[in-house]
Amino acid sequence: MKKLFLLILSTVILLLLCSCAESAPAVSTEETATAMQTGDEPLATEEETLPDPDDPKNYRDLVKETKQYKLYSGFSSGLDGHCYHIYDLDGNIIETGILHGLVGEQHFTYMGNNVLALRSPGDCAYYSVKYYHLATGEISSSYPNPIGVYAGIVAYFDEEKLVIEDVFSPETYRHVIEDGRFTPSTVESVGVPQYYDREHLSVSFRGDQSELLCELISVPPLPSSDSAPDVTR
């Protein structure tokens, strides 16, 4: 009887142990890995986002201030661009804009006769210039690599053609110079001759042997220089 009792007791204990093992919750690999963390690792945070680079309010660091313009940097906001405000003679804003890349006060040039030029940054081979008439509030188009002439006329290349036009009113004066010798790679400068007569321009360019040549060309009568601003590159 004693042996039978011990056998029954052993069987009951074995059944109880098996039952406990089956009912124990399974521990996942992910939970195990989480439990092994030391707690020294930083908590995950949402990725920080930079302010809108096209919003002028995010450019708050004043770089340069004159009567004609103010230039602000976005450095403290984590932005590498600049915001500018251009003012007319009465202190009203003519234009606010954003320039990306390396920008400084050297990109602003006072041309005389109340004209301010803004040169947009670019590589050494390409840039563009806009002109602002501070007395009238007029804004020119953006001219690619302007060569520059006086009396309110700007010279530049449009689809390999040399063009001269009125800076602020191109619809009133625009002339295309048809001459195969004048290309972006050959023309050095366009200006007014020594004895300015409003009907000729002087073009300096490189010839076939790379020699520097200068030629006087005829153009339709240019606007009167008495009222037109002096505009160059």
C-alpha cells in the first residue's frame, strides 16, 4: 500500500508541473530584447524639420542696411539663404525676395540716376541682374549675363543673338543686332562711343585670331539720356 501511495503521489505532482508549464505565458523575442535594454539609450524623438526657406519671416539676422535695401540672413534659423527688401525713395518696399547661395552686399550696386542693380548669385560663367528704379518703383526683367550700355539701355544675349532694349520699357525699344561675329563667347563689352550721338554703339569683341577688335554699329535712335537712368552691368 505504501508503494502504491507513493506512485500515485508522484504521478499527481508530475501532472501538476506539466499543467503549470503549459499555462505559463510565452515571452516573445521582441519582449526579451526590450527587457535586456539597459535604459541608458536615449529615447527616440521626432525628426526636427527646418523652417520654410521661402518664408521671409525666417530670415532675421540683419547683414546690411542702406537707404536702398536691407539684407537678412537665415543663419540662426538653420537656413543658408538670404532675404532682401528693396525700398523706393519714400521708404516704401518695392520688392521682397529670397536668394539662395552665397549672397552679400557686393551683389547690390547703385547705378546712379536712382537705379539699383541686384545681381543674383551663380557660378563664374552665369548670373542674372534685375534693375530697380527707386524714384518710380519700376522693376526690370531678370537679365542673363548683361553686357551693359548706358542711357537706360541694357545689352544681353537672347538665344545667341545680341539684344539691346530699354531696361524698364522693353516694349518701347528693343533691337536685335544681326551679326555673326557677335556671340556670347566673342563679345567683351557693349557701350556708347566717345562722341555719343544716340544712333551708334561701340562693340568690343574677339576676332578670328582672338585679337580684341572694336566696331561702331548703327542702331535705331536710343531714348533720350536726359531722363533715362544710367544702367550698366
